[in-house]
Amino acid sequence: MIKPLEDILVVDFSQFLSGPSASLRLADLGARVIKIEKPDTGDICRQLYVSNVIMNGDSSIFHAINRNKESFVADLKKKEDRTEIWELVKQADVVMHNFRPGVMERLGFDFESVKRVNPEVVYGEITGYGDEGPWKNKPGQDLLVQSLSGLTWLSGNGDKGPVPMGIAVVDILTGAHLAQGLMACLVRRGITGEGGLVQVSMLESVVDFQFEAITTYYRDGGQPTVRSLKNNAHAYLGAPYGIYQTSNGFLAIAMGSIPQLGELLQCPELLHYKEVASWFDKRDEIKAILAQHLQTGTTEQWLAVLEPADIWCADVMTWDRLMDHEGFKVLEMIQEVHMGDGYSYRTTRCPIKIDGEILVSDKGAPKLGEHTAAIIEEMLVKHTGR
């Protein structure tokens, strides 16, 4: 299969998660991604341990987000190394970074400088909060941006404090938005020959992530967000929306008629809530009744009753149960990749299918500087023709 971005060269200065997640997606779609890393330490994410899992000398998160890339080591303060990077930049279709505003200008690889030597370049940059305003120099770290954005007031029950999402959701969203913008500009370049500058901030990405709730907030006249006190799963939805404990696990129930649930579950107390408005106005008492009742049976028992009636519900699985289920196995979402030194590990694949085919690659994350010599030799051959 010829992947859509084959023959596209990406020179990626980014590190941590947001930028590398964008270049990961470009690599999965066929682009050649050359990761620029500083000597000795490389991408800080190599040592950013999010658990006690170290894989072949680097953090597990580095391996997850940097597979399918090449590593080129360069000291951007040294003239010789900068000359080599400029040769790469001149050939690049995409140049990208996720430094704070002003850093790439100081290094000399900002958009205007790159555009002078490569007029058709598509240049992408991620910041934490944009390049203007009082927050522009604040650290663009996932938890901090979640906290500033209002996102943490949407999860958890209303009588508890703010609850962050337990995954780097802002980084991954921002990377996805950058990848979208870069590909849109590549399409435009293919039509008009014009490159472009794509700018994404983490704060804008996570605000967009909340578009539904924020639209409701403005329609409500700026009323404060109120989470349900019981089994909250969405601050702007009424009962039964939430996750409930059963006698042997947990059950998720999405939107549905409360009286219908009362009949199906043989819970007569729910039959009194016939008015749709009450499903929001009295959601706490409804959820309390439902929560107590669901603990009298197993998850499987309730699913056997609710699913045939087309009630939107689901078992709440752990990873081990999910990955052992045929519904997951059939997707083939896990692939094995191999590093240049023979080290292998399992990780996720690209979630996109093209022409009915899944996108896989068996190329693991690079060792620091693994491809520097080969890339320099490749550039020399291009210059001399030998």
C-alpha cells in the first residue's frame, strides 16, 4: 500500500508530547520524519518517566509517541551542526516545533527565516497559550492547561473539587489539530504551490474540545457549570447519564427514558419521573435511586435486560478485559515494532484505515542519534552526485 504522505519530508524540532504526537500521525500516514535532538540527552521525553517503566534505556512514553521516526543529533549553537540542519530544512516539506514564543527566532529557525531558503515550506508550531497576551511565556504543560481551561470542572461529582482527565488529553488534541492544519496546507500547496504557517495553541485546542459545553454556557447566559452530585459523567446532561456500581462491577448508562428504565429494571420508584424536565432538574435524586437499585444485580444481568430494549449502556472494562474481548481483537489495534538494535515492543497502531487497509509500521522509536551519520551521508551524496 502506498501511504498518502509518502515522499513528504518532515523536519521535527518538537519534544515532549504535543508536537511529537502530530509528527507521529504524519509518519503513520507515510511521511518521513527526522527528529532533531540535542546531544547527550535528546528529547527531554526520553527521561520523562510517567511510571516506573523504562524500555531499552528510555521512557515508555517516548517509545509510544516516537515510533516510526529517525533521530538526528545536532547542537543548534554550533555552526557546523546548524549548517547541516539548514540543509535538511531546505529539503523539507514540513518544519515543525513546539517551543515557547521567541525560542525559534533566537535559534534562527523561525518561519520567516526558513521561508527565505524554502519558500514552499509548510511550517507548524505549537505554543501553550498563543504568541500574544499575558500567558504566552507560561509553561505549556498538560495539567496546567487543563486547569486553566475550565475542563477540570466537568468531571467528578458536584460536591468534590476539580478533577483533571487522567491522560495527556490536551497534548494529544493539540497534536491532532496541528497535524490537520499541516495536511490542509500540504493540500493547498499541491494545488497552488503556496506553503504556509500553521499555528496551534494548547489552550485553544482544549477550549475547542469543550465546544458543546461552552456553547451551552453562553446560551445559559453564563450560568456556572453545575455537576450532578451523584454519578456525574456530563455536567450538562440529566439522568441517567453516568457510571453505576453493580454487585460485581460497573455499568455505564447514557441517555434514556427514566420511566422505561424503571419498567425494565423493575424499579417502581423511577416510574414517578414522567416529565422529561425532571430528568435534569431532579437528576441527583433519580441517580441516587438508580445507583442503589443497580447494586442489587450483576452487570451482566442488567445488560441482558437493557441491551435488547436498545438502551444505550455498556460494561465498564479494564484494559485486560478489553484486550481479551473479541470486539477489541478484531480491530487489530496493537502492533509489534522493532528498534534498530533488535529491541521489540507492543504499542498501538494508527487508528485510521485507508482504502480498507489499516496503517501499520514495524519501525520502533529511534535511539538517540541513530540516523545522524546516514542522513549526513545522504545529504553529501545529493550535493556531490556520488
